[in-house]
Amino acid sequence: MPSDTVTPPVGRSLVPLGLLLLATQSYQLVAFPNVLDSLRTEPGWHLSPSTAGLIGSTAFLGVLAGMHAAMPLARRLGLRRTTLAALLWLTLWSGVSALATAPWQLGFLRMLAGIGTGVAFPLTLSLVKESATRIGAARQAAAPEGRRTRAAAATRARRALLIAPLGIPIAGFVTQNTAGVLPTENAWRLLTAFGAGLGVIALALCLWLLPRGADMYVLDPGPDGLRKPSRPVIVWTAVVVTGANLIAWSGLTGLDSVDLRFNAALSAGAVVAIFVVTAMAMHRSETSTSRSGTARATMAFILLYPPTTVLTLAVVLSLLAGQPLSFVMPLIGVWIADGYCRSLTLGVAPRVLDAFPHPAVQEHAGTVADAGHITQLPPPFNPGPQCDGEFTTPPRSNLP
């Protein structure tokens, strides 16, 4: 496993960076619901609304594959290297997607780009949480009671996990407004290319700001092996996503609304997966005691979340203002993208989304907060039997 040496700059800068990273990683998912008119005018493609949605849905399969590859890759390469590689992969295939010359190429390239999103999403959340936890613990290190230290670390970690995902609805609002001012003929290519450009910016900032190592505890599925999804669960999730999309593509062609046919074929599988994957993850956790408890925990996880609240408010206000479905459906698509990525993260790395940080990080004594950064200290000094009880400078052999 790579070294866990932590170098500045880290700390508070990881929360806004995480917000930008999650906006970048979700961009291709939240932008696609805005490009139906552009895809239908693409010369020689002759796409129906349902077929256009089915093409876009391949990205969700890529995200599924990437999520389940993230943990093994991070353990082998480290959080920083894996996150950078995933961003590079996402940026590369997003840019190539803008050059697709056939529908099948667009679907295949979106699936490849989705792999980068799936790998990077849980790792970004883990880096944000780990950094916030360390700062909270370090800034309360002088407190006499360990409980106060843990509470501060838990509060900071919880706040970080609430702020960073707001990048997803921000990306949705930006793409929706941007699509409205672009020429219809090239809107889907331009929006896709913008996502690749955003990836370049995010990659450059990550090279500067991401720590060179971090604790891997958040990627541990826990002592209970049942919390780790098995390969059949992964395969059946892919089957559910694909099957629901195919049913929506072939069975809802009679709907009068073009936007409903498009978005049903695009997101039906993701919506089903949100509830199925979350329910399975809650059932595997040690906190689930009954079916009713699992159902309540599932609904709370899906609905009680800041991005969900923001999007729900936006949808309600849009409907009250008389906005057409072509305006409202992309907002619902943002909620679907957020819920899909979070539910898969809960399934593959439950500790990433735990509100309470791991004790190993809370009680870590080798770091202190310095202007929002984490600075590595020498190993702790263990006094010998002749020590006078005062904390003195450790002997030279104990220094790095």
C-alpha cells in the first residue's frame, strides 16, 4: 500500500475542492437531459426520444463498473493517484465523446467516461471526510476530554459531507442555463466539450491541492463481511439498470410527451437502482433490525439530503411558475444522478458516508492544525522508566 505521508496543502481547501470535483464528476450525467433537441437534429442519426435516452443511459453502467473498481484500485495505488487517474480518464473520454460520429459511439464513449465518474466519486468523498476529520481532531487536541475532540471531528466531517455534494445541483443548474443559449445544432457537442474542459481545470487543481497520502480506513467495508457487496449483487444491479431502461425504451413509446419518453429511457434503471441498492446496503448494515426499519432508513437516506432539498424546492417552484416539462425534467435528472452515485457509494464503501468518523483518525496524535493545513510531526516519544514524568524532547534516534 502506498505511503500515508500527508503533505500540505490540505485541510479546509479540500471542501471547496471536493465541491468542484463532484460537479466535474457528475457533469456528464446532469448535462445529458438538456440535449434532446440537439441530438434529434444531428445529421444522419434520426434518433427517436426513447433511443436518445437509451444511448445516454450507458453512462450509468459505467458509473456502476467504476464504483466497484474504486476500492481495489485505491488500495493498490493510493487515494491520490487513483483519484487523479480517474479524473484523467473521465476528462479524456468526455472530450472524445464530443467527437462521436454515430449513436453507438456516443453510447460506448459515455460508458467509458462513466467509469471515471464511478471511480472518483467515493474517493473524493473519502478525501474530503478524512481531511475534515483530521482538522477537527487536531484543533481540539488540547481539550481534556476525548469526547469533545470526537464531537468536533464528527461535526466537521458531517458538515463537509453536506457541503461538497452541493456541487452536483450546481452543475445541473449551470448546464441547464448554458444549454438554453447554445445553438441547437451543436449544443450536445459543446456541452460535452465543456465537461472535458472542466475536467482539465479540476485535474490541475488536484495536482496542486490533493494530499499525497491519506488514511484508507474509509475504504474498509467494515469488520462484517456482509457489508461488502458480492459479485452477483454487482451483476444483478447491472441487469436491473439495463432491464429497466430497455423496458422504458420499448414500452413507453405511446406517451404523448417527448420529454417523458426521453427521460424514462435515460433514467428508469438508475431510479430503480437507487432504491434497490440503498435498501440492500441498509439491510447489510448492523443498524438494520427489521424490514420496516430498512425501509425507513432507505427513504431517509434518499430524501433527507441537502441536494435533494434544493432540487425539490427548484422543481416545486418551476411547476408553480408554469415551466414546461422540458425545464423540469433536467432538474429531476440531477436528483437521479446524485441519488445513484450516493447509493452506489453506500453499497461499496459504507464508511465514506458515515456521519461519525473513525476513532483511528479522531485520536491520531501525529498531526496538528496549522493555518488550515495538516503538518506531520515526529513519532510520539515513549518515556523510559527513569523519566521524571515531564514531556521532554525525544532522543535523536527517535527523530525522522
